[in-house]
Amino acid sequence: MAEATGTLRVEVVSPERVLYSGEATQVITRTIDGGEIAFLPGHAAFLGALTENHTRIYLVGGTVQDLAVHLGFVEVGPDHVTILSDTAELAQDIDVARAREALARAEEQLRREPSAEAEADLRRAHTRIAATGGIATGH
């Protein structure tokens, strides 16, 4: 088992590409019906389904890599965390103005005619904005 003071090998993979691959000291993400969960070196084996969320990877140098993860899975072992997502975005790749426009459209759609699609659009927009530091998510 890895020591608690060690590092984790972290990979975030979507069908299009590997979004992040490197060493980290901690990963925080959000599971479906489980809330936020933090993974540190030495964590017990874990497999979970992810909801839309602002995932944070705490890098060895002290910086944080922020990501918007739109559903997927997380697989964890004592020395690694792998996130597999149909869609994930690095914070620096997110167009904040576009995300805010999508948020406004989703809110308007929900006011006019609520639907599961509009609710999903709202969650995705909130996640993108949260990953860029724009707002905190409460889901």
C-alpha cells in the first residue's frame, strides 16, 4: 500500500483524448448520491459513478488543475486515480462567456417548459462555470 505522504498517478480520460496524466497529492470529485469524495495516496480500492462536477486535482507543486466532469466513473487504488468520462474539460479550455450563455438559456427553458434535458443543460453549465472559479456548485 502506498504511503499517505506519497503521490497518486492521476489520469482523466475522455473518448477524444487523455485530458490529464501526471502526479498529484489529492483528487476531489463528486459521486452520484455520494457527495464529494477526496482521494489521497494509500486510499482503499474504490469504484464509483460520477455526476456532473467540478473536479480538483491537487498537483505536487501546490497548484490545482480544475476540471468540469460531465458524468463518468472513477477508479481508485492506493497509488492511482483514473477518471473515465464521456465528456470532461480542463478549466483553461472552457469558454466562460459561452458557459454563462448556456446557463441563461437553460434557466429560461426551465422557466418556460421544465424538462430533463433543460435540467441536464443547467447542471453542465453550472459545472463548467464552477470549474473556472465562477460560481460554487451546490449539487
